[in-house]
Amino acid sequence: MSMIAYYFRLALRSLRRNPVLSALMMVAIGVGIGASITTLTVLKLLSADPLPQKSAVLYYPQLDPRGSASTKSGAANAEPPDQLSYIDAMYLLNAHRADRQAVMAAGNFALRPDPVNGRAVKGFFADARETSADFFAMFDVPFLYGSAWTAADDDARARVAVISKALNDKLFGGGNSIGRTLPAGRGQLRIVGVLRDWRPTPRFYDIESRSSFGDAEQVFVPFLTARELKLGLDGSINCWSNSADIDHLETADCGWLQFWVELDTPAKAHEYLDFIGAYSAEQHAKGRFERAPNVRLRSVMEWLDYKRVVPGDVRLQAWLALGFLAVCLVNTVGLLLAKFLRRAPEIGVRRALGASRRAVFLQFLTEAGLIGLAGGALGLLLALAGLWVVRQQPADYAELAHLDLAMFAATFAAAVVAALIAGALPAWRACQIPPALQLKAN
């Protein structure tokens, strides 16, 4: 330990002797690390598992009722549509072949808050999620007050709703609002639950209708209740029949519903894939599906990868930043090599006095590590500045770009490791200098 402290003092003394050269190396490492950490933080954010405790047991089934003329390539193995029709979604829902299942669609409806202090409050449209009772348990949605509605409420088309904490604060000023009502279409919805802050990132359960990195919905309503009240839809609708009537989506040949299932073992997942394959074959035999079974069952992360949620330019920026870091390290190697070899007379004297090659190597490696530590501090400041710039961008994920504890530690670790790698060759070259030649030359 005392030797490390000694090497550390020697390194500080050496850096002070050549402040300009030392600053150049610190800036080179700091700029490379700052650029890399900025882009890697954004990439980590966008490619994160939104539900790590359950994502491996949640699956998104896809069926393909289209004819070859309805697909882009016309190939028999073309990817199925991303959404289900009402008929298919309700069949899968009522079959109860999964541990849990949830049908859903994006919606919205107008809300007009109660007067505050005798003054009218302007109404607004709230984003809604029309879904079934298992949604909350499947996705581990946390509650502040109350609870989710039940499967019996789904079947009875109960006039109930769950609202977000933000909407609860906006409408009722916070507090327990269980039992209060919301106007919805031609009826009223009784509030049975208020959520805690909940924002899965990315919003994996519906990346068809809204931003993948936006806030969760403000109101959650039973799916059949929403359809009975004719609440507005706010998602994409894709039809594969020229005669499809989007005013009657319950019978139209259109995909507009998302459907998720929870299957807690690989064996159940395999059985469910067989089940939707058999259903597709049955519908094909009846003439309703135009093609032979073409089904998929993707987990959360497989679904996000298939949908390419991470923008391609973000991946490219990350690779470019790492390449820039490599260039910075090459420059640092050259500067360290020049710095260490200029100290050949000092190295010769130390070796003549009994210092081993290992001791010289560790001395110079310590100096490189100290440069990396200082470069890491600069890189951290540059990364924070870079993330601030990202947050000013109009991208939907921009506001989420913050440095977490793991990336904070990674900044210094990467800087030190990068500096040690850059310093290894110059340190090795320095410890190979024959002391006799240096003593003779001087």
C-alpha cells in the first residue's frame, strides 16, 4: 500500500512538471468519455427492459387473417399484422387459455373538472386505456387508493374506472377519490382505483397508438364498457378487406386491438402458440382466414426488438462516440509514449539503483490511471452537459435522459480503464530502456 502511495506522489509530481501535456491527455480522455457516456446513457434508456421482473412471462400473440394481396411482399411467411380484430381478440380473451390475458385499445374522452373556488375550470381530453381487468395484475401496476375492477365487472360492463395520480390531483386536488364519478360519453364512471406514479419505459403494451416513451394513460376503463358507451378511439386501425366498415369495428376485418397474455412457464408458452395456431387453422378451414396458419408469440423484449423501438440513429451515434473515444485513446497513447520516453535518464538512474522493471511499469501505469481519473471527472461534466442538450430536443424520450448511479460509476470506471489501456504500451516501452546505455550517455 505504501508503494502505491509513493507511485501516486511521483505521478502528481510528474503531471505538475508538464501541465500542458497533462491537460491535453486529460481533455482527450474526458471528451471521448463524455461523448460515449452521453450516447450510451440514451441507448440504455431506450433499450431498457420496461418490466424486468415479469417481461419474460408476458407475450404478444399475432394472427394473420389476410390474403397474399394484403401483404407487402405477398410471401407466405410474411409477418402477421401487429393488431387483432375484435372477433379474434374476444375469442382469445374468452378462451382463458393463459394464466392472465388482457385485451386493450387506446381511447380518449372529454373531461370537465368541477368548479374550483366558484370558478369554472376548462375541460380537456384525457388519454384512456380501454382494457380488461387482468391488465393491472399482469403489468404490476401499483395502486395508491382502491384497486382494479374485477372480471365480473368486465362481463357486467360495469361503469367503473381507474385513474392516474396526476389526473386525481388535477380533478380532485389529490386525496382519496374512490367513489367519485367521471363523465364518460352518455354515462358516468365510478372511480374504483387511483394509481401511483407509473410509467413503463418504453410503453411496451401499446407502441402502435402513441409514443413509445410517453406517459401512461390517465384513465383506464373496462373494454366492453367503453364500447357500450361508444367512447372515442385513439389508435391505429388497419383493415385488410375493401368492404371493411370502420364504423362497425366489432364485425369489420380490421386490426385495432392489442392483446397480451401471461404464461409463467416455457411449456405454457409453447402450448399457447399451438393453441393460436390451431385456431388460425380452424378459421382458415372455414374460409374466414385467407391463408394457412401464420402466427407469432413474442415476449416483451422480443416484441420491442421486432418493432425496433430503439431509433437507428441512436445506435449509430453510440458507435460513432465509441469510435471517437478510440481515436482519443490513440492520441493519448502517443502523448504518453512521448512523455515517458523523455524521462529515459530518470528511468536509467532508478534501474541502476535497483528498481525493477515491474516497479517502473507500475509507476507509469499509476500516472496513466491518475490521468484517467481526472479525465473521468471532466467526462462526467461533459456527459451531464450532453444529456442536458438531449433533454432540449423535441424527441419523445428526451425528458428521460438523466445519468443514473450505474452510469455515474461507469463514467469513472471507463475513464480509468481507458487510460490504463492507453498507458500500458508506453509504460512497457519505458521499463524496457537499458539503464547502462542511459548512464553511459549521461
